[in-house]
Amino acid sequence: MNIHTAFSAGRLTLYLSGELDHHEARSAAGLIDQLLDEYLPRDCAVDMSGLNFMDSSGIAVIIRISRRLKDMGGRVWIENPAGQPRRVLDASGIDRLVPVAISR
Amino acid sequence: MNAQNYIKLDFPSQSCNEAFARTAAAAFAAQLDPTLEEIGDIKTAVSEAVTNCIVHAYPKEIGRISMRLRILPDGQLEISVRDWGCGIENVEQAMKPLFTTGGEERGGMGFTIMDSFMDRLRVRSAPGKGTTVVMVRALRQRRKRI
Ligand SMILES: Nc1ncnc2c1ncn2[C@@H]1O[C@H](COP(=O)(O)OP(=O)(O)O)[C@@H](O)[C@H]1O
Ligand SMILES: [Mg+2]
């Protein structure tokens, strides 16, 4: 699991790549907490185009980001999920809590 | 000839084995010529079942997990994941969406995802004795083998 970032005009984009399972979730959540503290973004986009695998542990990470952004008065959404992660997002019903933007 | 094929894997409940278990399951399923989407579904369900053993069945110790994959006579794939951990008091309640005893780090969506990605899901559990999750998935036959 890798996380790359881009920041501009108050918007932090988190580019997730690799596999986000329970084994990876704790360090990913810790790193994301650090990034949110560092950038204090107004908006946060989670780009999943590079993510090859995700399960419900990844859903829990997204819910955690959404709680933090809500506390900070900001918004969070998911961008470009594909393949397996997209099917997991669909099955979880996360879009009721965090908007999912599908390109194409 | 496929009808009798099976594998059995025993491993300790270390989280680094989550990726290994789902990759092994996908490799076994490959002989059924699954689509990419079917491979993803199998990996997801295995990841959920194995993670539950690691997180819930053995919260404070490293215990044994046994995964068996089997091709049923009708060509369906059966996946069984077993632990000898704490067991589940109320299985019906545990399987409800959003139910979790895991707090902040869990979302309570594991069984819901297993259920929606597999054709059949059965959970047997006894408190103090352990849990067995059995899942069955029919794979579309894409092309006839020669
Ligand atoms: N193998 C297991 N051993 C003991 N308890 C389990 C096991 N699998 C699931 N559970 C119980 O069922 C609940 C729901 O599981 P699940 O739907 O995967 O959600 P989550 O893992 O996010 O809690 C767990 O919180 C736990 O209480
Ligand atoms: Mg779970």
C-alpha cells in the first residue's frame, strides 16, 4: 500500500495504490491522520485509480477519513475506483456516506 | 477430473497471511477459468473470512486458521475458513450489516460483503470452540476446455 499526495487550493488528494486490507489498514490510517494534520485541508479527494484490492477494512479507513473531515468542517469523496475496489464500494453502500465520483 | 480437486492450508493468525490466503485461493480457482471479476470476488470473500479469524477469533493470541477450497461435483467452488478461537455468541446478529464488536477500526460490513459476493454463505460457531465459514460460488463457464 502506497499513498501519494497532491495539495492545491485547500484540496488534498490522496492517491492510494496497492492493496488496502486489514494488514495495511492500520499504517494507512496512521499516515492519513498525519497528512490531514499537516495539510488541514478543506476538501479531501481519495483517488482509488491505483488501488488493486480493497476489503471492508478499507471501507473502515474511508469512514474514518470522512469523520475527521466532518470534524474539520470539510468534505471528502472518492474518485476513480475501478474493478474489485469498485465492487466492494458498491456492496458496502458507502456512497450514502461518502460520494463516489466515477470518471468516463 | 476437476470434481475431486481440493487444497487445504493451515497458517497462524498473523495479518501478513491475509494477502497470502486470498492469493492462494485465486490461484486454486484459476483452474475453473474464472473471469477477472470472479477472481476479485473470491479474493474479497476470503480476505473477509480470514481477517475475521485474525481480528475477532484470536484477539489476543496467535491461533490456527485452516482454509480449504474444493471443487464440488457440479463444478462450483466451495471455500471453508475455520478457526478454533472465541466463537460467536449470536451468529444471526453478527451477520447483520454494520454489526461489529470491533470498535472504531471495523465497519461491520464483512459478512455483508461475503454474502453479496458469494452464492451461498453458512456460518457455524460455538462460543469458546471456534467458527467455520463455508461459502459457495458458481463460476460461469466461459469457454469449453478442449
Ligand atoms: N471468526 C470469528 N470469530 C469470532 N467472532 C467473529 C468471527 N467472525 C465474525 N465475528 C463476529 O461478527 C462480527 C461481524 O463481523 P463482520 O461482518 O466481518 O464485521 P467486522 O469484522 O467489521 O466487525 C464481528 O465484529 C465479530 O463480533
Ligand atoms: Mg470482518
